Amino acid sequence: MSFRAAVVTFPGSNCDRDMAVALEQASGTKPLRVWHGDADLPDNLDFIALPGGFSYGDYLRSGAMAANSPIMRSVKRAAERGVPVLGVCNGFQVLTEARLLPGALMRNSSQHFICRTAALTVENAHSLFTSGYASGETVQIPVAHHDGNYFADDETLDRLEGEGRVAFRYVENFNGSRRDIAGVLNAAGNVLGMMPHPERAVDAAHGGTDGRRLFEAAIKALA
Amino acid sequence: MKIRVLVSLKPGVLDPQGRAVHHALEGLGFKGVEDVRIGRTIELDVDDSTSDAALDEMCRTLLANTVIENYRIEKLDR
């Protein structure tokens, strides 16, 4: 079976290659590379990834410009059809700005750019992205962000928690995120946004392989 | 027509930048500063026929993120 994934590159994306390598290592198939100005995505995609970086130089708000680029209309249509969409770091910011996920990502409460390995608790191990983990398991995934402080109002947070849509929480809250949230799912469970970078933990040489299980789970779920 | 859009954080949304600036003002010895909130000003020059509804939609679609921000549209006299 070939796994048809696409990695979107915006001007200023810088984790697109790492994302493509992680997907290829896990699936054995090279992902399609798509440019932000492309209007259309192929209809038969199995997976779409929005990578980390600083799309459009973080002008206006992180992810705001990218969320309105031509390719995002196709990404929204694919997400509505149920195609799995993963947004990592800037990709998560793009997904919230595009309203595919609730909430917003604000400047870290410390004001500092934070680059480190983060311990995460897997809150929901039943999604297509997280079924390779056990609920409550602690995994180690790197973070590198300035705007990772997740905000949503209390009502939204209660709903996310009630519906099992918090995928990951930080063990130690270093960026100010409300309720320690590191990653959230959409209502249908096919869109995941997370600040930590699973594509940076797919090879023993990275110092850990906990991220690889996310890609393997998504591929297995589609097989 | 000159338009000024003032974007501010909603009440209740923490403003780490404002807090840091508040500390800096206190560090400089300024007294009586109760709170600092940082927002953004966006100036537009639009065709006179641009409707209020269109301006409002620009704000809601792109200029402000209404999850965390409020906005106010001002029309400036020439």
C-alpha cells in the first residue's frame, strides 16, 4: 500500500523537509511537496501535514497570513471530507487561525523563545494520530517556539476536555498554555494541532523516537 | 478614505508583553501605572465606496483574531 501524504510549504516554513523525511521513514513513500500558492491538492490524499516555521515572517499574527493562502481552501475542504491533517508548531497556529481548530496561540508567558525537549502526557490515545501511545503515557518530544501559549475561553476548554479533544498536555507548563494544553483535536478527530515537533523525534540519533509512533499510528489507521 | 483599525486583547486574556512593559516602567521609577495592555494599530486607505460591512468583514477575517482580540474601526477625517 502506498501512503499518499502531502507536506505544505509556506514562505518561511522551515520544518517542511523534516516533516517529509519523517513521513517517508514511517511510510516508505515520499510525500508530495505542495507550495502555498497552489490552488488545489490531489483528491486522493491520505494525509496532509502543515509544518513548523515562521510562515510570512509571523506578520500580523503567527499563522494568520498562511491561514488565508490559496492552498488552505483545499486543506479545509480535505479536512471536511475527513482527510487527516496534522499541524505542528506554526502548522498548529495556521490551523487555529484557519478556524479548523479552536483557540489561539499567544506569545509564551515568559516572553522567551523556548527550545527544549518537553515531557508530554498523552491524554487521548484513541485518535488516529495517538493510537500508538497509551493514555496517560509520558512521551518526550522537542519544542521550539515563541508563540505556543494556548488560549481558549473556559467554555471552549471545558468542551474540549469533555469531548476528549485534548491530545497532549505538558507535564511542566513552560509557556503559559491554559490547562497545560500542548495539542488539540477537532470534533471529528481527523485534525490535530500540536506545538511539539514529533518529526524531530523519529530517529535514535535525534535522542528519541517517541514522535515516530504518531506517524506510524496514522499510517496504520489508514491501512 | 482613511481608516484606522485598533486591535486590542480582550479583557481576561493575559498580555505577557504588556506585563513585561509594566515591569519595565516600574523599573524606570514611574509611579502609579496600574496596568499595561499592548495592541496594534492598522491604517488603511480604502475607496470611499467601501461599505462598513466590508470593513467589518476585513477585521473579522484577517485583521483581528476574535478568539483573543477586539477591534474598533475609526474613520479619519482628511
